Amino acid sequence: MRKVKIGIVGCGNISSIYFENLTTMFVNTEVFACSDLDKERAELAAEKYSIPHVFSTEELMACDEIEIVVNLTTPKGHFDICKQALLAGKHVYVEKPLSLSLENGKELVRLAKEKNLFLGGAPDTFLGAGLQTCRKLIEDGFIGEPVAATAFMVCHGHESWHPDPEFYYEAGGGPMFDMGPYYLTTLVSLLGAAKTVCGMTKKSFPQRTITSAKKFGKTIDVEVPTHVAGNIEFNNGTVATMITSFDIWSSTLPRIEIYGSLGTLIVPDPNGFGGPIMLRPAQSNEFMEIPLVHNYAENSRGVGVADMARCIETGDAPRANGELANHVLEIMHAFHTSSDTKRYVELTTSCEQPRPLALGLLKGYLN
Ligand SMILES: NC(=O)c1ccc[n+]([C@@H]2O[C@H](COP(=O)([O-])OP(=O)(O)OC[C@H]3O[C@@H](n4cnc5c(N)ncnc54)[C@H](O)[C@@H]3O)[C@@H](O)[C@H]2O)c1
């Protein structure tokens, strides 16, 4: 099988798993070059993962052999690097969120369409065994018609472990833009597109103190809301209640649950690829664990990139695509806009429910 050549821009914290999986897990990808503003980081990654070229970002964009740019910069770099890649004639896949502003997200979707290039975005955890098995359970009628859902991501932020956590408290950060993509992409993948959002937001602590080793003791001014709560109405009528928060030390809330006319489904952590999945049919007295019936239960970050590489060959639309990432971006903004304006927000974007993966795929292959 032909291996599509990839250029990775941004060789920070999350890049390792992309380097590892795109060089070893998938049969149709290879990493041809990498770049970073901090050249030493790119050199270290190139040495560790045997990447043939370390380029400046400009050189990487100009390299004819590279077909997909994978943009793993921090959120404020997402739009510029994606736009540069599209203008250079490359397909582009970006870590979440797609962009800081909805206008920029829409511009990327438009530009990709105009140039006949693929735009894709993280997360791709919805292609993992856990969330694909949930999708199959819902489509096979195990909980009947979905009527409601809950999605909760609560913690006390990332300054205790991330070496450079400042971006989590700048525009494009905060719990909704950081973790919302996992939860919302999962809900859209399971339930389809959404139509209305209402939200309330809060910034409980104006400053944060870093306790991870490199910058221990440094304080960060918090620029964005760090507690975001609200409801989403989906086109299929499901009403989801969501909280994302960096203001909560501990809680017993579940991550995602889907409530159907015939039962309840406990969905696994959408920031992972595996299980467990628990199902309780209406007539049953207890939850039962459901075995995973799809592949990609281990950390398969990059599966969305491999799916895009597959689509370059087949002409299909990638599952983790720009319309999906942009719809999720609009929902995230809508929580904040609704809170600021004290009104419901009617969404202006939509997307197709991404096509499910087949059962019985061999590791490294996609259909
Ligand atoms: N760290 C995680 O666990 C994690 C998990 C999932 C997703 N993400 C997402 O991945 C992205 C990157 O996060 P991270 O934790 O790796 O951040 P990071 O700060 O560790 O790494 C980002 C890297 O990008 C480089 N960079 C920034 N702007 C650049 C530009 N214009 N050109 C070239 N290089 C540039 C930086 O020098 C840095 O090395 C973020 O969008 C984040 O939301 C992170």
C-alpha cells in the first residue's frame, strides 16, 4: 500500500504519540519531515522516530513530497498554519480546536473546499473501539430512541502536570475549548448534528499557580471562563446537559451517558480509545459490561490522519473532517455567547454524522 508522506508542525507534548503511530501503526502513512519554532525539539523528535528531514515550517510547506500537514501547534497557531498548508496545496489535519474563532474555522472549511483539499481535525477518539461500539449499540437499537444525554469533564486544570500550561488559560483555552472537543465530537458522532445551545460560564479563580516542575511557582493570569455549563438540543431531539470545568477538585459525575427510550448507555472516556461500556436495558436491574467489537482500543491518536490518507487514495470524505470540527467549534463558542448574551444560540453550521468504521478491521487498516 502507498504510504502518504506527512509533515508534522509542532513537536511538543502531544506530538510523541502522533510520531509513534504515524510511523509504526498505520500501513498508509509515513512522517517525512517535522518542524518547530524550537528547532531543537524538532531535531530530538526526528532522531527519536527516525524522521528523514527537519525543516523550517516554510520549507515544510514548500516540500512537494508532503501531502498532509499535521498541525500540532498550540491553539493560537492552528488557523495560520492550516491556512498556510491549504494555500501551499496540502491537505491539513489539526489538533483541537480547529481555530480560535468561528470565523476562522469557517474560512478554513471554505478554503479547503475551494482548493479541493481535505481539512480534518482532532479528536479522532470517536474512531476508537469504545466509541465505535457505542455507536453500533445505539444504531442497533439497544437503548431505543435517544432522548437525553449528559457530558461532564471536571478537573482542576493542567498546571500541575503540563510543562507549559499557560495556553490553557488564554483565548482558545479554558475547559470547553480544551476538553469540549472530545465530548462534543463524541456526542455528534453518536447523535448527529446539533441545533441549539444555551450556556452559563464563570471564571472562579483569576490566577493560577504552576506546580509542574519546569515553571514551578509561576502565576498565570486567567483570561477565559474556567467553568462552562449548559444544554444542547440535537437535530434528532436529544437534549444533552454538559459541564466542562477547571474549577473542581473532585467529583463523582460520570463522563458521558446516553439515555434512550429503552435503556441507558454509559459511554467510556472520550479522551481515550477503549472501554469500558456499560448498558442497562429498561427491564434490567443492573448495568452489564459490553465487550468492544471494533479495533483501535489502544491509544490510536492519528487514526483520523490515516483515514484522511486513505481518502486521498479513494476520494471518500475523511471521518474526522473540517465540517465536523467546525460544528464542534461553533457549539463551544455558543456556550460562551449564550452566557454573554443571556440567550439561546441557534447554530449556523451542521455536519454529516461521520460514517462508522467496519467491524473486523485489521490493526493499521481503515475502510
Ligand atoms: N498535551 C496533551 O496532552 C494534548 C492532548 C490532546 C491534544 N492536545 C492539543 O495539541 C496541541 C499541542 O499541545 P501540546 O501539549 O503538544 O503543546 P506544547 O506547547 O507542548 O507543544 C506545541 C509545540 O508547537 C510549537 N509551535 C507553536 N507555534 C508554532 C508555529 N507557528 N510553528 C511551528 N511550531 C510551533 C511549539 O514550539 C511547541 O513545541 C494543542 O492544540 C492541544 O490542545 C494536547
